[in-house]
Amino acid sequence: MFFTRLISGIVLLAIMIAAMILGGNVLFFITALLAFIGLYELYKTYNIHKNMLGYTGLAGAVIYAALVRISIFYGEAELPMAALIAAFLLIMFVYVFAFPKFKADQAAFAVFGLVYVPVLLLCMYQVRCLEDGLFLTPLIFVSAWGNDTCAYCVGRLIGRHKMAPVLSPKKSVEGAIGGVAGAVILGILYGYFLKEQMSSLESPVVLCAIICGVGALIAMVGDLAASAVKRNQGIKDYGKLIPGHGGVMDRFDSILFTAPVVYFLALFLG
């Protein structure tokens, strides 16, 4: 299991690095595909993945992704919001005219999934489209996976106090602090060595540290949020797409939260 997890993790990392470097259509299609699969996995937990509510939500995700691409290409910033509102209206249309086939909580979950997965994950592509996006996008993974690795190491070494015993019994307060501190240090190092490549940031070292620190804090919420949904629905993993890791939602749960954080911090601080 360890070697399976390690190999699939290396392959996944290589794919994401290549996509980030290439950017453009390659990164867009990979991000959009991950968002679609992640939303399908999420809908499956609520058993709406094979009915009209689920189909409408998945169609809304495709439309949202397409309009994100068009909005960046043509500079029409309001298009993604228009797509999200249209998807919401369509889901409510299905809920109302199929009544009482679907329950209110199912319709609400369909809308929730749209915001939770495609809207958040597509921020990764939007970061890449910013000025210096090639060098800003890795901060998403430094914040999330860097925090996760540092938290795991510190937690194993000195973890004593449980942070969320019901949701994630193995996570400790010490590990959480170590994860954030580690992400900040990685951000400082990243900003220091690549400061010449990030001219859009006034103080790359300081801002990369801030971005990674805030991103790490939010990444923990993303990880626990995904665990909470799994606990509520009584499942261990969202899927089996990534050997040793589970589904897209299992591997990208923290990325979903760090991507918009990096996007908006880079946008406003840059």
C-alpha cells in the first residue's frame, strides 16, 4: 500500500507540475476534468449522481468551467457568476417541476457541490492566468501539501493534543502548528529563491510567507470539511481513481480551499 500510494503520488505530482508549466488549454482541461470528477464523487455520497438533479449540477459545472475560460480569454469577469446563477436556477427548476420526487436537502446539496468543487478548484487555473501565474500557482500546493507533510511529521514526533478527535483522530494541535509554520518557512524559501520571477508582488518573500501561512490554515479546514462530509455519509473514501489515495476529493480536499486563497491574496496583494 505504501509503495502504491508513493508511486501514484509521484505520478500525480508530475502531471500537475507539467500542467502548471504548460498552462493554457492543458491546465484548463485537467483542472476542469478534476472538478467534474470531484463533483461526481461528491454527488455520489448523497446518491444524486445518477438523477436529474445530479445531471443538471454536472452540466452546470461544465458550463461554469467553459465560461471561466471564456471570461479570461475575453476579459468578461461576470460570466462565471452568470453561469453559477444559471446552474442554480436550473437545479431549482428540476426540483420544482419534479416535485415531490426530490427532497429540498438534495437540491441544496446539488447547489452546494457546485460551489464546493468546480468554483473553488477552477481558481487554480485562474491563478495560472495571473501575471507571474507560472510561479504563483505552485504556492497552492506548497500551502496545502507542504502543510500536510509538515503537520504529519511534527504530529508523529511530538503530537499529544487531539485537534479534531471525532473528524480526524490522528490530527494533533502540535501537528497543526507545525504544518502552518512549515508552510510559512517553505513560502519564505520559495519567495527568496524565485523573487526575481514574481515582479507582480512588491515583497515576494513576505507575501509568499503570508500566502502560504493563510493557505495552510485554510487547508486544514478544507481537509476537515471533506472528512466531515464522509463521516456524515458513512464512507471511507470518495472514490478509487488514485491508487492508495482514494478519489479526487480525497487528494484535492485541501487544494479546493487553498486555490481561492492564493488567487485572491495574489490578486489583491500583488
